[in-house]
Amino acid sequence: MTVTYLLPLFLFLVHPVTASVTRIGGSPFWYDSSNRTWKDCRQQAANRGLIVASIRNSSENTVIFNKITGNTWIGGFQTSLNSEPRGNWAWLDGSPFSYTKWWNNEPNNSGPEHWLEMYNSKGGVWNDNNYDDRRPCIYRDPPAQGYTYNPGKCVSNNLIQKYSNQTPDQCASRCTGNANCKGFSYFREQDGSSNQYNHRDCMLQTSFNVNGCNGGQLNLDFYQRQNIPATPAPTPLPTPNPTPVPSDKPSASPSSTPTPCEDTRPSRNIK
């Protein structure tokens, strides 16, 4: 009896159960069924190379609504609090916050509430909420295809150019058009940890070395360019033909060269 009950407990401790994160059909979305805070959703998404989801149109909203079974976190948040309750809403991945589906009288900042969830009712209407409520999460494939997404990473002292109010796709297009660009740092949000950047700032970089830069503290992500053009090898200079070196000894004239075995002594008459 004792062994029968201890064995499953032992297996549970060695192999802890993890929440299932599954793709929603053929869409760019992933469903994490574990109850998390909004900020925990952000970190769990980053651990998987994903990002808490933006919703860009009604069709995407419907795809997510058809999957969820309770109120669920999505990737909206407020970049500043100077225009409550409807001002300064943004998506974590930098997509324009143009499509909305707020529930009646929402957002209302009853909390404070600066993070976005979807209700599993009324076709998936939205509500602003406090980040520390626990919900399942919706993630999305990262933007900027052709780039490797490195959440919480950045590059220091290799800046080519800084651009403001850019989506990651727009920044990727700028980087791809610059032969010296190996990736870009992207400022994803403002939560009081940094005052060096604004939401959607984009910094092209000549390096992809992320050592020595604390992107997690600065709220920066790094997108590394996958197909960096090879630097052409320098064309070798032509090798000049060697110039013959003149000899210090005069060359002998062929006519004055003695023939082998020839007697060159003057002849005389013998009497």
C-alpha cells in the first residue's frame, strides 16, 4: 500500500506537470490554459519565443473567442496614465491599436486597470483589468519574419539610427535595407523601469552581440537578422612580374670564348 501511493508522488516531484500551450488551428495564436498574471503571461510567452497577442481585426478576435473558456489575457496595456480611461492603449508587439471591441462602459479604470483581457461572452468583448488577476493567456507568433526574436535582450554601443513610432515589421524593413544592420532593439512598453525610450522606439544596430546589455531591465527586445549579407572579400592586387637584376660581371663575347682543346699559343717555325 505504501509503495503504491508513494510512487506516483515521486514521479510527480521528478516530472512536474506543466500547462499545455497549444496552437489555435492554423492561426498565429497560441493558448496557454494555465492561470497567470498578465506580467507572468508576458514572461512565459518570451520563454517560448512568443509574445502576448495583439488582435488586429474582428476575424482574429473571433478565432480567440472560439477557443477560450473563461476571461483570458491578451496583449494590450496602457503606455501612460495621463488620459484615463481610454487613452494610450497599445499592443505589446507594437501593432497599431486600431481595432477594438470594448464591452459596454469599458474601459473604466476601476482598480487601477491598465491591462487588457477578453471576456468569454458577447462575442469576445474586452475589459481593462489589474495585471495581478490570474487568467489563461493568448500568445502570438512574433512579428518581423526573417528575424530571430530575442525577448529581454539588447545591444549596446553599436547604434546606426534610432526611429520612433515604428512597428517591428517597419523596423525590420529599415534594417533589411541597410547592409550594415545586423538587427534592431525594440522598446516594447513603459512600466516605470525605464525613461530612456518611448513605446515603439526602434534602434538599428551593427552588432548582434547581446552580452552586456540588460534588455529585461530596459524593457527592450532584440530582433536578430537571419540572413546577413556576407561582406565581400577585398579584391587582391595583381602581382607584378619580377624585374631581372643586372649582373656586376661583364658577359663574355662568344667570339672570344676559347674552343675546348684548342691550342691558342702563337705558332713558330722550327728549323
